[in-house]
Amino acid sequence: MKITIKHEIQGRIRFSLSEKRLSSTQADMLLYYLKSIKQVTGAKVYQRSADAAVTFTGDRGTLLEEIVKFSFKNKEIQALVPEHTGRELTSWYQEKLILMAVKRYVYKWFLPSPLRHIRMAWNAFMFIKKGLHCLLKGNLEVPVLDAVAISVSLLRKDYKTAESVMFLLQTGEVMEEWTHKKSVADLASSMALNVEKAWLVNGESEVLVPVKEIQENDIIRVQTGHMIPLDGIVHFGEAMVNQASMTGESIPVKKAEGAYVYAGTVLEEGEILIRIKSSSGSTRYEKIVNMIEDSEKLKSAVESRAEHLADRLVPYTFLGTGLVYLLTRNITKALSVLMVDFSCALKLAMPVTVLSAMRECQNHCVTVKGGKFLEAVAQADTIVFDKTGTLTKAQPTVAKIITFAERERDVMLRLAACLEEHYPHSIANAVVKQAEKEGLKHEERHTKIEYVVAHGISSKIDGEKVIIGSRHFVFEDEQCVIPQGEEEKFDSISDEYSHLYLAISGVLSAVICIEDPLREEAAEVIEKLRDCGFKKIVMMTGDSERTARAVAKKAGVDEYYAEVLPEDKASFVEEEKRQGRRVVMIGDGINDSPALSAADAGIAISEGAQIAKEVSDIMISDSNLHQLVVLKKISNGVFQRIQGNYRFIIGFNLSLIILGVVGVIAPSTSAFLHNTSTLGIGLKSMTNILKDE
């Protein structure tokens, strides 16, 4: 691919393609390809001008070499693009709004008057039909008011007013539809585990088959680093399985023969044969999906706040029109009330305000899937945090090293890293990284290493047997002992950590304490969330009581719950709502999904489990929890802006009605000022809320 560099500064290049314009598919292909380049830290594609901009690190020449490799015909690049990106939907609605505005003025200036009147009559018929349908159902709502206002304008031959009213109503409907469909499109992304095939054991041989073809009681083989595609029971072998996304446990869990394993969890080390208990479509993972789909149907039935208020005002508008006519016997003054119907401004200001706020959130790396969720965050008084991967980093690290038998700390850490580097899993990686961080280099002094899955490592160094692993492995299997006189020291080791034991020649030499560290900003963010209006801050986790207690204390939450199941989190959220609280839930795992869906607003971490991201109402990046504070401030601002818009619309339009009734302004002037104020408040609603941030 040939490119032309249009602008360049240190770490940023903007370039154009040979194409004059890109389709939505082409723009998405280029965007996701650029993001896949290791050097690229950020990318943006401008569809209309066929331009792209990238921010990057490293060598400029290497980056350009990667960029020119791009091709629209490359199937591997096509596979990078998710099924739903939203770009095509956004482009379609933007073009629709522009086309509506263009057609309005083209028809007004160039269409012969008889044809223009026929077109106007057809549009009016559609609005009148909606109003009649509403009346036949026994409802006196906004469509009835719209129909009457348009009908009266046409009967009085005030075509200009009728056209303006219909255009504003159509614009509001399109923007509302856009907001709704964008939310649906975000939620409609695939919830699959993205595991298409698995190794099916067939007698003495193994065959790679599609996951959909695997039946209950079939046996599959799963190896290190692979995701378990279906629920089942370990048939043979031992392995360490990372269940953080399903249960919230930060430390991998040992799975031996007879143990149950879940779809969506990852095999960190070892190799196992699994007898399938739930075929595709009936796993625990997919049952959670079904729970979410059921609750999403309830969410989608909720009408917007603006529509409710507009509908409630309809009877009063008709009542006002009737009273003015009865008191004055002046049809012109009565029409002044009817022409100012409130609904245009109410129905237009809401989606514009919401879209603007969603755009502003996106600029802060916060993706919001619908305006009602911003309002839910603004009104929420309770926020529930998952622990693993949310308040903590889900990356085990070495907290401290306690030595025994007069061993030197650095020597023990170097020795542990020397052994653990051969079997990389999360705990081993933590030990190796700590040694690297402290600059403790080592030579390979050990003999052949014997590795026992889910237990530990055994080897010999300088003729002495060295073992490292779990308490069970070191003290029960290997019969190692605590040095005489150091029992009290051993008993005093804090139980808030996970422990890795190192023994030399049958004697305990060191205990390496492992923790899942709290995010640096967590305590500060929680304090700021209190300042922003949250009255109850809760932490829930599937981890142990001791670990939960330690993290809760550091984070500063009001309450914490340990060893909870996915359904427990959802039940807690539902109970809080029954007590009249508005609840926000934030998590990153499969186990958080039911609670995310049950909450008034569910917030997911962008690098968490796929299903958590898809069912959430809001998504933040995992780089910084301060985005929660930004989200809360924007949500509070949206709610205040909407309330301000409501007050202005009612106050201004009420003033127009009064001026019309006393005869100061004519109905056509009222309609003009009403429409102008509607557009003005729409433009104001498009400005940023966080002006100082």
C-alpha cells in the first residue's frame, strides 16, 4: 500500500491513502491493523478523507515498513475486525441527518408549490395516523399533541409552521433511534468464548474438531495456555487452572482427576483430559449469558425520562388551549398555547445531551452504551466493586521474603528464581520478576529439575536437595521441618498473603509471601467517589476471607464480602435495589456478569472477560480507576444539564404561551421562537460538561 505523509511530529504521523474515501469496512480494517502493530500506542482513521493518524514509540522507519504492508485484500487483517464496530451505524445516521437537512431546503427552494404541498400532506398524514392510533388505545400522549398542532397549522394554511414542527419531530426521532441502536449494537457483539476447535480424544488418536460437534461424555485434551471450551470433569492428569474470570480467585487452582472445570477458564500449567458434562449451549458460561439476556429485555422496555415528562404535559397543553378559548373566544390566542407544545424541545434536547456526554466520556476512555446509564450513575448511592482485576491488578507479586536457618534473603530469592523460571505460571513469574527487579542474576547450578504439577519443584544444588512449592508439598509430601527455635517466627507469618515455601536439605529456608496488589489509585478513587455522592461502597470477591479483609482495609471500602459466588453478587445487588438504593456494579470477570446485568448500571474493565464487557452498560479501560470519578462527574453533569434543560424549556415556552394569550405575539411568532429556542438548547447541549478537565 502506498501512503503520503501529510503531517509529522515526534511520536506522531498523519498520512493519507491513495483512495479518495474509505468505506466503513475499509476504515475499520485499517484502524484495527494499525492498533495491532506493536509500536503503535494510538490510532485514528478518518473515513471521509481516507487519512489516518498514529502515535507510536520506537523507530519511525520500522513503523512505516509495517504500515505499507497493509492491504484491504488481506484476509488475516479482515479477521482482526470485530463483527460489530459501530462505525457503519454512526456513518449511516450522520448521513441520514445531513440528507434530511439538505432535502428540506432543496424541496423548499426548488420543488413546485403543488408538489411541496402534496409531500407535506403525506408527512402530516403519518403524524396524524400516529396520533389517532394513540387515541384509539385510550392514551393522551405526545403523538396526539403533535398531530393536533400539525393539523391546526395546515387548516390555518400556516404551512411554514407545520413544516418546521414536522422537521424537528423527525430529527428528534432519528437521534433517539440512533442512540438506542448504538446501545443495542454494542450489546449485540458476540458473547462467544472465541474457541472454535478442540482436540477430541478418539481411542488412541486425537482429532481437531469444531467445538459445536463435541457431545456430552466426549473426552477432549487441553494443554498449557489454552482456554477450556466446555464444562466438564477432569478424566486424567493434573493442572493449575486460572479461574479468576469465573470465580474471582486470583491464584490458580489445582485440578486433578474428578475435579470440575468450567468453560472460559484458562489452563496455566499441566495437561488434562476432560470428560465433557455440558455440550455447547448448556455450559455454566452460557447459562450466565442467558441470565443476562433475560434481564436485558427488561432494561430495553424502559421509556426515556424525556418522553414521560412530555407525555405528562400533553393533557395540560390541551387544557390550557381549551381554557384560553373559553375565556377569550379568540382562536388565535388559543392557538398560541397549542403551537408551543413543549414536546419538540424535550424530545430533541435529551438525545443531543446524551450523545454529547457519551462522546465526552469516550474522550476519557469511557464507553457508555446508553443515556439511561449515565443517569443511573448520577442517581446511584451504592457502588459494588469486584476485587480481583478491579480493585487489584490480578497480577501476583512478591510482598516479602521471610528467611529461616540464618539464610540470606537475596540468596534465597535468587535460588527461588533459578528454579521457578523453568515453569512459568503466575506465581513463578512473580518470583522471577522480583529477582529481575532487584538485579539478582543467577547461574544454572542445579541438576535436572523434577516438576510435580500443582505441588512444586525439586532439584539438587551443590549436592543438596532443594524444593519449592506449596505447604502440602514441602511439609507433608517431602517431610521438611521448621528449624528448631523458629516455630514462633513461622507461626507469626501474616495470613493475608499466599505462601510459597523453599526448603534445603529437608529444612525450611524461606517463605515467599505473594500478594495480589491493590491498584495504586484505588484508595484515592474510593475517597473521591464518596465526595461525588456515593454513600455506600462495597467490595465482593470469591477470594478468601483473609485476603478480602486485607484488601478492604487498604482500599477503604465500607463493607466487604468474601468467598461469594456469581449468583451471590447478583442477589446482593437485587436486595440493595429492593431496599430503594440505586446500585452501580464494577467488575471484570465472567463471575461478575449476572451482577453487572442486575445493577442499575454495570461497569466493566476493558481487558476483563469478554462476556463482562458485552453485558456491561459502561466500559472503562483498565489503566486507571480515576476514570470512574470522571464518569461520575460527567453523569452528575448530564443529570444537572437535563434538569436545567427541562426548566428552561418549560419556563421559556410558558412565557411564549403567556405572551401569546395576552396578544403580545402571534401564533406564528410563538412557533418561530419555540423552534429557535429548541435548536439553541440543542447546540448548548452539545458542549462539554467537564470544561476544566
